[in-house]
Amino acid sequence: MPDLRDPRGVRHTLVVVLALAACAVLTGARSLLAVGEWIADAPPQVLQAIGACPDPPQ
């Protein structure tokens, strides 16, 4: 029987996560919250260049 629940989140490799965090810190993020906000506000082109898949338009 297939699992019909909505999958939550996206799995990224460690390299992508560290690259995103490094970019956020280099642009001025000083807390985990600020890093998350920077990633959420990053343009899709930046996310693709780093290797993360941007959220699809809703």
C-alpha cells in the first residue's frame, strides 16, 4: 500500500547545506535564524548555482 501522506521538507547534501550557511554568513547573517531567513529570501538563481533546488512556485 503506498504512503499517501504529504512528504515534508527536502533532503539536501551536507555540501549544499554548508555552502548555503557560508553564503549567508558572508553576507552578514550572524544567527541560525538569520541564516534561515537569508536562504528563504535567496533568489532561485542563487540556490540553483549553489546546488539546492528552489521551491516550486505555488
